[in-house]
Amino acid sequence: MHIIEKYFWIFCTFLVPLLYLVVATAFYVVFYSWKAEKYKDIKIQPAGITYPQFRRELTYSVISLMIFTVMGFGVFLIHHSGYSNVYFDISKYGIVYLFLSVVLMILFHDVYFYWTHRLLHQPGWYRKVHAVHHLSRNPSPFTSLSFHPVEGAIQAAVLPLMVIVIPSHPFALFLFLLYMVYKNVQGHAGFAFNTSAYRPGELNLLHTSSIHHNAHHKHGRGNYGLYLTIWDRIMKTLRKEV
């Protein structure tokens, strides 16, 4: 048995919580504490984060992390039962596919997130579930997993679905999960890391940014995409105002 396969249950169960705690804490420390004065001019919404918001976001984030932990262990159980497409020998699909699979995971998650996000903005779902996330109209790094438990389960469910559909090596999963956590935290950080999300010729013509998602929180609708603006453009839900 490959050593990665031997400890795959640890990888599945604890990787997302570990990545989230490291990335979200790093963003918070740098932009809200250590270098707050340096970066204050690129804060999208000038108001700071109140203690009640901070406490609420941490509370819901802990609940979400518990859900991601359970769902992660579920990925291991699916693999252990023989229903996943997880593989451990890179030569099985080759090095090119290894990195291509990361792109496939991002595209798969982007479609999943856009449409589940649209569902959560339907009146009943929004009022009973998604409103918890939108309590943070001025988001912070810890807003990224500040979910009602039902929403936490919906968003975490993409992981077992992904390993069933896409042949996935643990290294590719690691790269995807690192990008997922980073992009989610960065999108909620509350700072403009680029001058415009919609300037022609820039990567952000198709790629979401902190400006893109901050507008979603500020206005409460539109800009439903996670990684790409493609579905927002197709479905005409793209907002261009900050």
C-alpha cells in the first residue's frame, strides 16, 4: 500500500480545516492587524469589522469546519468502499492529466457553486439558510465559511461528488483545495487586490476578484460565481459596480 493511501483518511479529514485556519488567519493578521495602516486605502468598504461580527463569523466558521471534517472523512469512506475515482499512482493517468485534473476540479466546483448559490438566493432558502452568510455585508476573511449548517453541508458536499466524478490524485486534490480555500478567503477579505475587476485585457475579465464578491455582499445579489465570471455573464447576473 502506498504511504499516501495508508494515511489518506487523515488527508481527507483534516486538510480543509487546516488550510482554512492558516489562510484565513494569515489574511486577518496581515490586513486587519499587522499591516492594517499600510493597506487601509484599498479597503473596499472603509468601515472596520465589529467584535459581534467577528465573534459570529468565528462561531459559524467552527461549525462549518466540523461539517467539512465530517464530509472529508466521507470522501475517505467513499474511496474505501470502492466508489471513488481517487488514484495514487501518477503514472496511471500521467503528469499532464495530474495538472489538467486540477483545472477540471475548479471548473466542476465553479458550476456547482454558481447554481447552489443561486438556489440559496431563492426567497425561502435565503431567509432560512443563506441569510446567515449575508449578515456580513462588509465581509472579512472569516466570512468565507460563516455559513448556516445547511449551507455548510451543501458547500462541503462538492468534495465527495468530485472524487466520484473526476479521477483525482491526492496531490491534485491538495492543489485544488489550496486554491479553493485561498480564493474563498481572498474573495471575502474586503480589500481591493486589483484596481478593477472588469478592466478589458486583464485576467479578471473572466476571473472573479475580491471586488466582484464584495459587491455581492454589499448589494445582496448578483456576482454569484466563485472562481470565474463566466456563469454570471451567461446568466446576466454580473454586477459592475463596486
